[in-house]
Amino acid sequence: MPSQPESSEEATPLTSQSPCIDHCAIDASQTCLGCFRTLDEIARWSLMTDEERRETNRRCRQRRGQT
């Protein structure tokens, strides 16, 4: 039986590129409403390994889906 196609967002591979879209607005939970990174993730971004950045982008994708 064929599986359902993934949404284009789920099918997009996670990269280590910054998810910043230059639309910064921090909510009460200390999360940017533009890129969905936490303030801690934003502050640590330049120190993260590529794998940590991909994991952060995975969490951002999850947070975006919860809004």
C-alpha cells in the first residue's frame, strides 16, 4: 500500500543554516516568533556544531507546527 506523501516541510532536509528570517519578536516563553528559536538557542548559535544546529532546526520546525 503506498504511503501518503510527506508535506513539503517534512520532506525538506534539516540543514545547519540559521532559520532566522529577520522578523524577530520574542514571546512570553522566550521564543522568537520569526524563527522559533529560544533566546538561549539564538545566543549559542555561533558556538554550536553543525549537528547541534540541525537539532535546533528540528526543534524550531516542531515549535512552528504547534502555533
